[in-house]
Amino acid sequence: MIKNEEFQDELGDNHVSLSANNPVRDDAFDITDDEKIEKIKKDVESILITLGMDLTDDSLKGTPNRVAKMFVTEIFGGLNPAKKPKASTFDNNYKYGEMLVEKNIIVYSTCEHHLLPIIGRAHVAYISNGRVIGLSKMNRIVEYYSKRPQVQERLTMQIVQELQIALGTENVACVIDAKHLCVNSRGISDIESSTVTSEFGGKFKDSVTRREFLDYIKLETKF
């Protein structure tokens, strides 16, 4: 019989997600960001002391505070719904009826199993159903859902679902190609491998439309 701890380790090492939503508690925002920073600061201090680090050293004095601020305001800032970008859309007055692709959107996220970086690129596309969205909003949606403890499969789905809601159409697709430092720098330590995930909605489920999107991704951009 597999012990619970072994089971949890197996889930993490195999990058398995058991939920399409981020597992956030109901009381996650009962305290302020400043209060969170103070609590995390103390926890980071405890970790470093346990590891045997000398926190009186000039190089380490500010580390607990820097890490705490980074967690709350930067790399996990997307957990806070108050930071969700406003996905403004507009009427498609110019009647553009073909696919719009925003490719090579930088992804900086964090593996929720080991709290190590996920670094890659997202390629997002939609076919208008009467509404269009600003290009930068697509980048901001990717950034918002990336800035939290994540698994890549969930991130890919969340980007598509958010754009489907904003645009009022199922015709949205996303492909992410990313390196996971929890694979590259520990465990198997495979520095060459990357992970590709995809989510296709509406017309993108059609093989011809999907192939067109994937062909656009392959185009080399030079200026």
C-alpha cells in the first residue's frame, strides 16, 4: 500500500494536477499583502536558519524580506483576483473574419509541486464572433494566470477559458512550450527537455483550422 506522503511525492514528480482551478482557500485574502509579507518573511528566516545560513551576513540580511515581497507582489501576484486585468473588447467594425494569432508571449510561472520556475512561450489565437480584444490584453491574461503556483496544463486551459468569456466565442486556442526547472535542475536533471500543452476550442477543433494555427506558430519572425 502506497503511503500518503509517497503518493503526494509521485503526483508532484509526475506533474499531475487534480483540479482545473488553482487550489486557493476561501480565506486566502482575509489578511493584507503587508501581513502576508511579514508572515512569509519569518518563515523564510526559519528555513534559512534551519539550513545553517548566517543571517547576520550582509548578503543574507535582506533575503527573507526580499523573498516574501517577491512571493506576494510578483511571482504569485496572480493569485489575487484584484490584479486580474480588465479584458476590454470592441466591436469588430472592420469585419476581420480570419484567425488572429499572438505568438511568442513570454511565460514566467512557478511549478506548484516544487516552487521552481516554468519558463517558456505561449501562442494564443482566436477567430472573432463579432468582438475583438486588444493585443496587449492577451499578453496580460497570460501573465496573470502565470503569476501563481501552477501546472502547465491548467495554465493553458485558463488562458483559453478567460479569452472565451471575454470574446463571447468558443473559437480560442493556446499552445505553450516551456521548460520546467523542476525537471531541468533536479530529479532527472534533463536540461534539454521542454513540455508542450495545448487547448483548442470551437473552430480550432477542426483539423484544418488547427493546422493553420500551428503553421502560423512555426513562422520565423524577423524585423
